Amino acid sequence: MGRFSDAYRERALRALAAEGITDPDPEEWYPQQTWLNAFETIAEELQPHVLDRLGEQVPEVAAWPNDFETVAAGLQSIDDAYQQNHRGGEIGYYEFERTGDRSCELTCHNPYPCPFDRGLVRGVAKQYASVDAFVFIEETGETCRRDGDDACTYAVYW
């Protein structure tokens, strides 16, 4: 939550505290459902775009394989990083498919909210894109977790 105002940070910390996480420690493991509940509260109280911004920051704060030089390689790494930073049970996955020289489709089979995943994908793409590149993400799948489905698919252009 490094790039958020003190007021937003405080409200997010209250949402975590309501779920039993009173002093978040990056070295600790927490139940995934706890985070999902806190994300739901944050989206309701602060607007869903805050989840987008949180997702964008994940590559900067999570353990992440980042020895890549291209956007495509960075986006392919999302599933590896996801598996590395989650444990226990069926946690889902991210599926990458290259669709062009500067485009791909990324399907998110996980329980995280759509805005969070959009931010995550954008954050990774921007990290590896050239300075003059514009990263564009569009939801293109026939299913959406927002509607109770298991996955969302995004077209990513850079």
C-alpha cells in the first residue's frame, strides 16, 4: 500500500484488522479467504479502482521472478509468482497465450476480484514495456468472476 494516501492506507488496514490481521507482516502467511474478505470491504468502502492500484503494486512487493526483458516473458511469469506466493489447496492459476508481436491473452483462474487482476496484469506489463509503450487491457472472455464464473480473460496490448 506504499503509493496510497494515509487515509486510504488506514481504511485498508482497518479492513484487514476486521479479518484478524492487525499488523500485516510480509514474512507471514495468511489465509487467502482473509485477504479476499478484506478486498471486498476495500472495494465497497473505497471503490473498486483501489483494488486495481493494489494489484499494480504486487510485482514490487511480492517475491517475484523478474529476470525478464520482455512484456511477454513478464506476463508469463505471473503464474509462477502466484504459485510461489500462495500455498495450500486449490489456489487457481494464470494462463498466458501469445496472440501477436505485442499482444496476448491472459486468463485468470483464481478467486481474486477482477479489478485486482487487471491492476496486476497492467503492473507487470508496464514494468517490462518500453518507455513509449501504452499498455491496454480489455476484458474479452465469455465468462467473468464478477458474474460468479471461475475465470476472466483479458486481452493485453503493449
